[in-house]
Amino acid sequence: MSVINVVDTTMRDGSHTVSHQYSLDDVRALSKALDDTGISMIEVGHGDGLTGSTINYGFSKYSDFELVEAAAQAVKNAKLAVLLIPGIGTVEDLRHVKKAGAKAVRVATHVTEADISAQHIHAAKEMGFFTVGFLMMAHMADVGRIVEEAKKMESYGADVVYCTDSAGAMLPKDVKEKIGALRESLGIPLGFHAHNNLGVAIGNCIAALEAGATYLDCSLLAMGAGAGNTGTEMLIAVLDKLDYRHSCSLYKAMDAGKELARIAKEHGVQIGDTHDSMMLGYAGVYSSFMLHAKRAAARFGVDYRDIIVEAGRKKAVGGQEDWIVEIASNLANAK
């Protein structure tokens, strides 16, 4: 089974939620938290791509080059990426962002306009970037057209091509059909970027995996444009449950989500914490276990998430909450 590459876009797509006002300290803190998680690639910059800070799209607090430089100070393992939309970002901008520390660029076009990416993909490859072709609004093209456009990006030298559900309009059957056709027609890896406007982001990601995608986008606490992206924490939990190979730590991702919640609150944005309910689904235990697990975790000095996971492994059901103290004690003794 192929290793799945988890790509976090909290500091690019997620910047829409904070009106592109991340501070350099915000970027450094989130970059470190995400890098600790084991994420394959971390995308940074204005929500509308490299040098998107304009009156049309909204001004960032800092330039993309400053944001990337701040992220590069904190990232040790992940590829640091930017999004570039031809006509907004330029080849010269790529040279500057390369110096700032970016290692990857995702060249984004409308799904029927891959030809305008040729110059930027060629230039990115010449500069040594890991280069991604990013076909946006993929719901607007039929299977034949999306394959035709993806092949163009492959011919220009893209290392990966993405089917991007920018409007959150696709359903799992659409994703499976389009990713499946791309898999049959291209010789390079495929990626999928979801939005949750119809509430099926995770379902669409599973469909993409089953059809052959090995790159999946997400953002912490599902923060992003529209109804948000696929949640990083939830995606990792689902990958674990489906036994897909990847490099990410679920608990570290949850910790990074809490860091984002703190930062978002400072920007006047309240984001609900869904981690507890996610852990219950991840472990397969009743909601009545959560409060008891947190109390036992505090008493024995262990992680409540480990208690919940162990209760699930033991197949505990309602009425067996008394097991929690024993589980917590055993975990403490095993330290």
C-alpha cells in the first residue's frame, strides 16, 4: 500500500478565516506544531496564493515572503509550500520565495486552463522546486476534459497533479470517477483537495484514496474558505482506522489544533473544538466515558486520549465506565 502524503493548508487556505492576518509569531508557532505532527507538506501564504495580498483579495498583515521566512525558521522536516496562481504570482516571485525557504510550489489554474501553467511549472522545476499542478473547480469539467488538462501539467514537468474541489460541490462518486480516470491516464502521483460545503469532505477524501490518490489536503480544525477544508486531525484519525500508511501523529495534530484555536481566538475567531467527539468515534466508545476518562487522567497523570483508545480496544460498553480507573492506573504504571 502506498504511503499517503498529508498536506496541511491551515496557513494558506485557513488564512481566509482570519482575513489573512496571521502574524509572524502565529506562523512560527503553527509551523512548529505542524512539523512536530509529521505532516509531509505545509502550505503558507495569502489565501489567494503568492502575492495575493491586494485590494481585490484582501491585504495580508505581512508579505508572503516574510510569512514563508518565518515558517522556514520553525520547519525542520516537512516541505514548505506556496500556492501560485498565474496572473497573480509571477516567476520572479518564485525566485524570491525560494530564497525565503519554500521547497514546493503548487501552480493553480482553472480546471480548463492548464496551458497557462506551462511557464510557471517549467520555471519552478528549473529552480529545484517540488512542483504540483493544481486544477481548481474540478466539478466544472467532465472526466475527459480533466484528464486532458492534467496530462498537460504532467507534460510540463509537474511532480503531482491535483483534482481540486474548490467549491465543495463534488460527491464521492464524482471524486472516484475523476481520480480513477486520472490514475489510469497519468504516470505521476495524484492529489485531492476538498472543501466541506456539502459536509462530505472526509467521504470525498476516502473516495480519492480508493481511486488512487496519495496526496490529501487538510487544515487544522477544518479551517478554510467556505465551510472549511478536510480537518487535519479527523483525516489522520480516519487514515489510522483504515490502516493507511502515513507519517503523522494523531495526538500531535490535536495539540496543533489547540494551538490554532488559541491563535484564532486572538484574531476574534471562535472555532469549536471537536476533538473529544472525534476521539470517541476513533476509539468506538460511548460519550459517557469522556468525563470519567478526563477525571482519571488528571488523577493518574496520564493522557485521557490513551484511556479512551484503550477502552475502545477492550470493547468497553455503557455500564463499564468503572474500567476507566483500572485502565488509567495501568497506563500510569507502564510509564
